[in-house]
Amino acid sequence: MTEEYLLRTMSYLRFLSAAVEATAAVWMLRSHRLETAVGINASLGLFGPTIFLLVSLLGLVGLAGKLPLAKLALIGAGVGLVFLGASVN
């Protein structure tokens, strides 16, 4: 995979994420129901981290040949810590 391909894919995933978030916000407003809005928000709670993980993985794939293994491990650990911190109540 070329760097250009990875960069475009990362950007497209972020555009997709933004479109889904904006659409969800409109659905919340149009539903006029708190229960529905909370359900939509819960779905976004699963979607957002998935996009974050995919974009991070694509970035790591692109950097794999350019950075030392120790730095890649630190970046991967940082992504893992973000998920750990988000899951701890």
C-alpha cells in the first residue's frame, strides 16, 4: 500500500465518521424523543472508537517501515491506553 493510498483512506474514514455523526445529530433532533436520542448516541459510542482504531492502524501500517519498532510499540500502546481509559468508569 502506498502512502498516498493510506492517507486517502484515513481521510475518507474521517469524512465518513463526520457524516455519520452529523446524520445522527439530525436524527436526534427529528426524533423529538429522549429515549431515541440516547439510543442513537449509544450507537455512536461504538462507531467512533472503531473509526479511531481503523485510522490509527492504517497510520501505523504506513509508518511501519519508517519508525523504529520501539516507537511503533509506544504509539500502539497509546492507542490501547485510549481505549482502556474510555472503558474504565
